[in-house]
Amino acid sequence: MPRRAREKYLIDVNVLQQFKDVGNKNVLAWKASINDNQLKVSVLTLMEQRRGWEAKRNSDPKLYMLRIASIEAFEAQYKKWIVPVSPADAAAWAVTIQGASKHFVDRGLAGVAKARGMTVVTQNVQHFRGLGVRILNPFSDPPEIYEP
């Protein structure tokens, strides 16, 4: 698969969760083929990670604290990857959620990617189809690319 040396990749939460030693082998192979400075994570993805664990705050506080500490460690280690939501991103997000009843965070990622000319990297291809962004699914071998 041809690589775009300057391409920036906006990582969805389902891909981010694979960036560990025991993650999906295809995702890890794709990540190894990319320069780290090409990888970006939206604050929306960080919120999505935390949102899932907030439900455990009261029911399993020990697990909650472990997971939040892990997320905070990731945020500290990869702070150069983190992309804040800009006014242009918010405007693009507003356009992508028109008529939508679900997948608001994914539509927000599409807005960020569109405003910044990035490729969305996700397993949830259908959440992003028709939103005008380039999509890469690294779970496939070779990774599948969907043009806008």
C-alpha cells in the first residue's frame, strides 16, 4: 500500500485501544509502518475513552482508578499526538451532525479530520462513510482505504 509521507492520521478509540503489546497484529503492523509524528488523537477520542470508564466510578472504584490512571499515563506519554478541538473543527462537526441520531463523537472526529485534512483511522468504517473524509481500516491486511 503506498504511503503518504506527510499524511496525518486521526486515530479512533477502537484503534487506539490496540496500541499495546497484545493488540491486533494488523493494527500493530500498520502503526509500525507509520512515523509517530503522523499520528494524532483528538480530545474527542480521549473523552470517549474516559466516558466508558466513568460508569465504573461507583460500581468498581478500584478498576475505575486503574483505567483512569492508564488513560492519564497515555495522555502524558503521547501529548504531542493530542489535537484540541478548534473553532474550524467545531464548525465542521456541526455540519456532520445534521440529521444524525447517533455516532455524534465519530461525526465530531470526521469534522476534525475534514477541517484539518486528516485521514480517519478506524474499524467503524460505516460511521464515517458519506462524511467527506478519507478512511483507513488498519484491522484489514492490507489496510483498507476508503476515499471520500
